[in-house]
Amino acid sequence: MKNIAVLGSTGSIGTQTLDVVRSHPELFHISVLAANSHDELLEQQIREFEPELAVLSDEDAYKRLKSRYSGSTQLAGGRQAFIDAAAVDAVDTVVTSMMGFAGLEPTMKALDARKNIALANKETLVVAGEIVMRRAKEQGVSILPVDSEHCAFYQCLQGENRESIEKLLLTCSGGPFRGRKREDLEDATVNQVLAHPTWNMGQKITVDSATLVNKGLEVIEAKWLYGVSYDQIEVVVHPQCIVHSMVQFHDGAVIAQLGSTDMKLPIQYALTYPNRTASSFERLDFWKMKDLTFSQPDTDTFKGLKFAYEAGAMGGTMPCVFNAANEVAVGAFLKGAIKFLDIYDIIEETMLKRECILEPTLDELFAEDLWARSFAATLLSR
């Protein structure tokens, strides 16, 4: 029986993680549930899974839950309680499914406590990849990727020498605006952006998919997970989303991982690794597949991917600045404060304004994140 902590349990990945646990009660026990502010859904999860601890980062949400819940689960509230939930003694694996830069502190806390990580919070590696991977190695713990593309790489590389990697072929759906040009996107609405043709995801990551920022974040994540250079990572637009990613080796062979568009598959793989466990997930029907197409991304229109490569190549604090500016811009877009294409302008201007610090400490990364958010916010009111 593996004891699991789910940080971000009320979000898209968190709820799908609980679906996997629900399907295999003989394999998993939920020890900790932690969320930001969705107290009603968290209460439902507490009553079903009966964890030893449940945490709400938002203090008001915690007070609401505490006023009506009288069960055996211990409740805690506040940001520090959320971070500390990653280090509960009984937990074997921490699923980090919270959104954005906020995932860094809990992840570091879990690593310091020698917990294995099922990583769904890509921003942790984007902003602090070198520090995080070094800490995991020092502590002797595993970081297993939950992203479908990185889980695909992980599976393709089983039994392989990573020095034989020639190229990581990172697949990309192209988002809801695939094939459109910049002039077509000037008046793109929130509803249009959130209408992803293939994946059912949270709002922030769906916007990132439309801008190709999400793919850029995955490029930086791949660099740290697999120890390759940026010129060894190539993004391939594959709208059918059947091939989740591919590895090309230096002998010319290519290994690909295929599967249905169901995030529960990579979640279950991460939780059960190194074993494979039977599931009822949808199977591919090869006789119904008409086409599998592949093309290059349009980085002139979808500049988020280009900015990510630039930030990654600069290294140091620049990926942190890139990520923070994007988080501010996406939040403003979802509120209707800026237009879709303004997201790119805010990212670019924020990156251009800041000098890069090489080999930053964690404290310097937190300071850079604050600076970038503050500067990006000033651009919203122009």
C-alpha cells in the first residue's frame, strides 16, 4: 500500500489522480489532501478518502471548512501549512499538481523530507530545474513526470543509455488556433482560447496551450529531466495527440509512446512505477486512425515557444522571469483586462527589462519572481 499526498487535489490533475486511486484501493491510500480555496470539493474528498490531514492554503476557505466539518481528519490552513503538508512522515509519494510558481516551495519541502515526487507542476523545474534535480539526487528520491509528453519520454528511455539520445521530439497539439496567423487572433476571446480541441485541462494551462507557452515550459522541463541541451529538443505539432512524444537515438532509431488522450494514464504510470497496473482506460483502435500528421510549429505567430527557448538558453533567472510574466499576463487575460496577443508583449517586455543572474540561489529566484510579477503588472494598465 502506497501512501499518497495530493497537493492541488481539487484541480484537474488532482481530481484525476483521485480517480486513479479510486480505481485501485488495494494499491493506494490518500494520507494528505491539500488545495487552495475550493473548500466544498475538498470536503467531499475528505469524506470519501478519509485522509489523516487536509489543508486549505486560503485562510478564509479553511475557516469555512472548519466551521462545518467535525470528522476525524485533521484540518490545517494557511500557506505554510500547505507547504508542510508535503513532508508528512507517513507519505511515500507526493503528487504536486498545484498551479504555477507556487509549487516550488512544497516540492523542495518534499525533497528535503525524502519523498518521491509525481511531478505535474512543470513550473518547479522551469524556474529552479538545476536546484531541484540536484536536491533530488542528493536525497536519493525519484521525480516521475506526470505530463503526458514527459511521461512518454520517460517510458521511451527505459533501458536506454541517455548518452545515446540524439533528439527529444516533443509533440504538441497546436492548441485551438493551430494554423491561424497573428491577424486572426487580435480579437480572440476567452471562450475561444479555452476551447481546446483535444485535452480537458484547467484554464491557465489551456491558455498556455493556445499561446504555445505551455510547450515552451515543457521544453525547459525536458532539459532538466533528461539532461539534454536545448538544440536536442524539437517541438513537433501533432494535432491528433496519439503520439505523446518520441526519442530519436544516435543510431537513427526512433521510439515513440502512443496512447489515448487521458491524463489518468500517465498519472497511474507515475504512481505505480516501476510496475504497470491493469486499467479500464480507453484503448487505441488502430483501424479507426485515418491520419497521423506532423508539422513544424509557427513561432512567428505563437511566440511563447520562441521566448521559452530564449529564456532557457540564457539560463539562470531568466526562465523564472519568463514564467512569472506569463502567469501575470494569463491571469489578466482570463479576467478580460488584456487581449490574447498582449500576453506575448508582456512576456517579451519583462524579459528585456531584466538582467539575468546566473546560478541563482532559491532566495534569488523568489526575489526575481516577485520583481517580474510586479513589473508585468505595471504593463497591464498601459
